[in-house]
Amino acid sequence: MGKTMTEKIFSEHIGKDVKAGEIIVSRVDVAMVQDGTGPLTIKEFYNMGFKDVKVEKALLFIDHASPSPRKELSNSQNLMREFSKNTSAYLHDVGEGICHQILVEKYVKPGDVVVGADSHTCTSGALGAFATGMGSTDVAIAFGLGKIWFRVPETIKIIVNGQLNDGVYPKDIILEIMRIIKSDGATYKALEFAGDCIEKMSQDDRFTLCNMAVEAGAKTGMIPADEITKEFLESNNRGKDFRKIYSDPDASYETVLEIDASKLEPLVSMPHQVDNVKTISELEKENIKINQVFIGTCTNGRFNDLEVALRILEKNGKNPDVRLIISPASKDVFQKALKEGIIEKFVELGAVVIPPGCGPCVGIHQGVLGDGERVLSTQNRNFKGRMGNPEAEIFLASPATAAATAVTGKITDPRRFL
Amino acid sequence: MIKGRVWKFGDDISTDLIAPGRYFHLRNDLVKLAEHVLEDAMEDFAKKVQKGDIIVAGKNFGLGSSREHAPRIIKLAGVSCVIARSFARIFYRNAINIGLPLVVLEEVNEIEQGDELSIDLENGTVENITRGRIYKFEPIPDFMMKILREDGITNYIKKYGDFPEVAD
């Protein structure tokens, strides 16, 4: 019997064959925390008596409240700065961007084991790595011992064949998967995306799929590392980090789900749960007024996302009643968007461009909603209170649907503006 | 043996409901953060909950963010155990890591708000004292039980320095 990507990566790491279901202790290649989870990691790290980090790439990111809107957060961020001076952990400070984006741009290699004190750590799985979110204390152990325990997960294979129609995007694919398997449909499992649609998909779009694996309860989302992965790494001056990673053809999957991409239409996730998904044609009839549109995050804040959104907004203008907030996912994305004139055009359109980081997605700052207000966001989560106000409603969609909605002020099918 | 009174919650209680993002600035002051535990799911829960009380919920308890603060403030509020039909993965791991026992039980619908329960983690039984029913559940795996007995993984690592029972 062959191995899944997960079984291959863990077998390599511990030097013997492992199968799904086993509990193992594996070396980790990359371990990271962010400013919401890092201060607790540091406290527990010292509590356990550790002095220095034993992971080759131990990383700290200040991206959640970035720059800090409150003194309490400023003080806890200083704990992270101090930790990076006293250990060999490296800090990415305010303005550098979202941890998951920087991880894929600069650090994660195909075949790596990555743990992060952030649930969307699964994003890096799109590079053919095993990447998963854990709590602060687990990552403190990973920092201190260079290893941590795992239960090797079973894999659910999701085969996406066919070509997406114009106006339909990878975000719609993952929302369709959420609609089908629901918020606990993949609990404890790894998702592996395959099929001709995925094989042709750009690396940036692949990150959108893997980013949201955790919304189905999955431990990680993975995509084989192939020529597209290689080109992505090369474009980030990391061509030497490439190697092929894929599941054996006779690997054992728990279940296989098939999706025909050509049959999809734009989808929207409704408040207050990600798996509460409706089609844009159903929703347009409801005339749902939107007060704020947010384009950014680790899900959809990459260059191609900004480009797609601008294309629609440039031709049609922004509705004056909509507050449009744009956040590039990283400094690299920001600089590229600046060079290409995209940021200037967004500003001309009346958008507010905020620094690379998590922005309003985590409910701390930079766009908290009023009571009874609605936001359409390109982020991954819409739980009650997520964006700082439990009396507000959050809708999730692709950057194209977000842009179309910013044009009209109500939830709108982007195919009207093709 | 854990004994306590039940607080009943529904399905899909997210970590955003348990530890809302608008109190992000209190994450370094868990006692203050615990004053807001679950407030978006049940008003005044933090004020009403008594030491030893038990949370009983539906499916997928703790979905969402990896914030370990969520199980920590449930424990700090005095809750002795969370019973649910299922748990989200990161929450389950975090709860064991900080010494908050969890029970996966199919029959949560037969338990009501205010019922008195008695839970035997080692043998895998929940007794509903109010209704005179006993339920069996799959006991927590040995390795995690060992972490719980140390009141969390920090003490476990302090004691063993590593994971002695799991082969490298």
C-alpha cells in the first residue's frame, strides 16, 4: 500500500514508516506564533524551563494588532520583541504582513513539518508541506524541544476537475466544499486537493483553498508540490527549496469527493457560520445592503486578488455609501501593488488602504462594524462577533464578488461586470 | 470523580463566542478575560457559573481560532469539564494541554440545563443524578489522560522533559 503525502512527510521526519492513526513525535522544521498567541507561548516556554529555541526556523509575527491600537497590546508585543533578542527566534514586526503569507513567501519548503499558533497555519500546505495550527503551549514545546506530538491524520481527497467559468474563483470552490462537507466534515483529517483544475491553478489561488481547510475542521489542507510550486518558489528566489511531493497512486484515502468546477457559480457564506453557503443568484434577489467591503487577509489578500477586484471597480466605480477597505497580505504584495499602480487606483476610487496585516478580520481595529451593520469580506470566518461586534453580520465571498458588491452597495454577482 | 451542575449550550460554539476578539487586549490578563467567557453565547454566564459546574454542548464545540485562551478561561471561570457531541480538533488538544477534561458523548440531548452530573473519566461514565441515567463514553486516550493527571502539558514536560511514551 502506498503512502499519502502526510504519511510520506512524517515517515521521512521520524525515519520509519508511519500510517494514519499513529501517534508520533516528529521534528518540526518551522514553528511560529503571532501576537495573539505568542505572549502566552513565551510565558509557557520559560515556565517549562527552556532557554533557547531548538527549531531551525522559529518565528514570531506581529500581524493581528498591527500596529498596536492599545497599550496592553503594545506591552505584550514588546515581550515578543524581547524574546527575539534573547533567543534565536526571528521576529517579523509591524508592517511586514500576515504570518501565513510571509511563511509561504520566505520560509516553508515542500516536505516540511510546520506548526503555528494560529489555526490558518494550514495555508502552507499548498506548498506540499504538512502545516497545522496548534495552541500556544504546543508551540512553546515545539520551540523548546524542536519536536512535538502528532496523530497522523487520515486523508480526504477532493478532486476538482473542469474549468472555472468567468467570474467564478477558487474561493467559490472552497465555499462549495464547505457547503457539502460542513464545518465538522473533516475534523482530525487532512484534505488533499487534486484534479485538473488544481493542477492548472496558480500557487496564489492554491493558498486560498488550503487556508480554509480548517473551516471544515481539517488538521491541514495539502496540494502536491509540482512545477507551479517550483515557479512560485523561484519567483521568491527560493528555487533551491523545491522538491516534488505527492501521494502515491495507491495511497489509502478515507473518502474521495469530486467537484466539477465548470458547474460552479459565485457563492457567499452567510452569517454566522462558514458552512451556511448560498449561491449569488439566490442572494441577489434578496437585495442585501452592505455597509463595508473588506478585501484582504491570508485567504484573499494576494496580488492577484487585488488585481481581480480592481478590474471590476475601475470600470464601474465605488458606491459612495460603501466603506471599502483594502489590505495587502504582506509587504511584498503591497510593494508589487504599489509598483503596478494598483494601490493608487484604489485610493482614487475612495478605498481605504490599510497596512499589511490581519486588519479588521480579527475584530480588534481598522474597521469594526456598528450595531446592525453588514460587511462582505474576503476573509475565511464569519462567526458571531468575529469582527469585533456581535450585533453585526459578516458575509464571505471572493474578491470579485466583494468588488461587485462595493460597486452597487448590495450583494452582487460579479458576472454582471465581466 | 467530577460532580457538577449543567450549563447547556447548542451546536458550533466557536472560540470567537468563548473568547471574543474585542477583548483581545485582555489576553495577558486571563482573570479579566474570563469575566467575558461565552458572553456572546449566553449573557452573564461568567457571573452565574459556579466552581465545579459542567458545560454540555452539541456538535463541534470550540471550532475556529487556535486561541488557547478559550479553554483556559473556561477553566478559570470554574468549569470542571466540557461534554459535547464532538469537539473541534485544536480546541480538544488545547483543553487537554491546559488540564480541562473533555468528554465526547452522543446523548447530550438527554441532559438538561441545571441537571446534576457525576463523571468518571477513568472508566468512561457520565451519571445524570437528576434523571437517574448512566451513559458510557470512550475514555480519553492514555497518553492524554497522563497529561490531564499532571493538570496540563506544561507540568508534564517539566516532569518528563519529553514524551517518553511516544517513540521518536
